[in-house]
Amino acid sequence: MTARKIVPVILSGGSGTRLWPMSRPEMPKQMLALTANETMLQLTAGRAQGERYAAPIVVANARHADLVEQQLADAGATPQALILEPAGRNTAPAIALAAIAAGGGGDALLVMPSDHVIGDVAAFHAAIEAAMPLVAQGWLVTFGIAPDSPETGYGWIQIGDELKPGVNRVARFVEKPPLDKAQSMLASGDHAWNGGIFLFLADAYLEALAQFDPGILTATQEAMDKARTEGTRIYPDAVAFAASPDDSIDYAVMEKADRVAVVPVDMGWNDVGSWDALHAISDTDSDGNAHRSQGDGAVLAIDTRNCFVRSDGVRVSLVGVEDLIVVASGNDVLIMPRGRSQEVKKLIEAMKATSAG
């Protein structure tokens, strides 16, 4: 018997404002070459290519259609369907659109955010193979990231009884915890981060939606029934899709379903959720600096330590400073101390207030 093909489902709807000024609504972080010469979308598509994998289904914001198609073509990963959401409705409806586009049957869907880093792709593939026997039986599988810090910005998964080697039942999902709870979960050794990567049969997911959040299933099915198609592009009906509840897959399905498994895996995962996170996974020089420039941008650093500098145009020159994040893009320059990059959202809010005023 030949091995079941896996359909990669790439979720590319995010706006990525935490990496402003390079990431913007019209050019979100998955479209940027942040960690390698390829963009994060291209790297994601590249993790699921070869005989085992079918052509991907990509769910994206309609305004990014041309960008997504161009980047995937450049990476040799032409999608079988590009589903263009008329509005953002979170991950549960987005995945439902993909499951319906896949035919809603026995195809295995590998759901991946488009803007994460995985350093050890071989470990990721091994985790996928470990999960597939249970997936074939209708289990919903998530991948638990081996935690290395008491992270309060992620959801966590408590790892339950072993179902087969390398695969465990999910004991419970934990929402983003306070620091003391995160510290105790890290120390316990039986928790993992929820990385938002899933593997299940299309029909198993749609059946779970029918049971636990039927409003999403009804709205997405109607949106796809009335969809407009242009080649591989699918435009779900905007009115029908707007009626869908705005829910994550975790809330809508994973926390409620019974047969939910987790594959704990240490695969060099990072969601690159901030400039500090990108600095942490970047190559540094002997002074701890991570400098990278694109186009005409150049970085000149003298007597500078532990700084992260990015430029896509202007020259950035530093003398006698340390522990700074400096990002120059277009007409915007961001400067902040390392360790405070989560506060970029304060800048975005202030700029919105200024423009609104």
C-alpha cells in the first residue's frame, strides 16, 4: 500500500505588525526574508515538498494574492488552491475553507503558519511520520514544541498518556499563562508549547466542527459553495464568510474534541514574534552583533556590542553603543533597547491615534 499523501495547508493571513517597520499590513512578515535568503512563506512551503506531499493549499488575505503567487512560483511550490479570505476570521474558519477545498474527505492536512522558523526540518518530518498512523484513524494531532523558557506569550499543552512511541494524548490545553504558572509547567517536564501546527484528515476536522462549532462549518461551506474561482484562486463569498464566528482552532475544536494527540518535538521552532526573537536566532559576530542589510542598505558599527541592526535602504552607523535594536525601512527608523521589542505595538497604537486625530 502506498503511503497516504499529505496536503500542506499554509496559513498566510497575519499582518505581522510586531516586526514594524519592515513588516506592514501590505507586506507582512511571512513575505519578508528575515532569517535566510528565502522569505518565511517560501521556507514554510519548502518544508513540505517531495513525494510524500501534494501541492499546497494556501489561505491568504486577498490583498496579498499577487505576492503569494509570485513568491511560491519563485520557490517552485505552485499551490493547488489559493484561498483568498475576504476578511480575517481566525484559524478555525481558515482551516475549514482549506479542508473543504481539499474535498473534505480522507486527505491528511498538515496545517502550518507561514511565518514560523523550524531549524531542524528532519525532526519535523519524523514527528509527522510518527503521527500519521493515528491521523489515519481520525485523531486530531498537534505538535508540542520542547520548551526552553517559561514563555507567557504562548499557549501550553500538558502531555498525557503515551498512545504509541513518540505520540501522547493531550491531557489539557493551557491558555497563555502568568509567569509563575509558566515556570512550574517548565519545571514539571510534562508540558510543551503550542506551536499552532496540526495534522488531521480533512473529514475528521469538518466532523469535529459540525459537533463543536457548527456555525463555522455552515458559514464556510456556504462561502465555498458561492465562491468565485479564477484559475487556482478561490474567492469565498464575503457575506457568507463574514457570518462565521471568529475562533481559533484551539478554542473551536482542539480543546473540546476527545481524540486529540500531541507529538512532542524539539525542532528548532521559533515564531519570530518580535525583533528580540529574531535576534536570538540570528548569527552574531564576536561582539554579539547581528547586522543584516538589503539593497543599498549598509551597516557600519564601531565599538558596538550586542546590537541588532536591519536596513533595507539607508546606511545605519553606530558608535559606542550596546544592547540596541535598530531597524530602518523606507522612511521609518525604529530604535529601542533590546528586551523591549514587544512594545512595538505601543508605537503602532500611537501612530494610529495620531493619524486618526
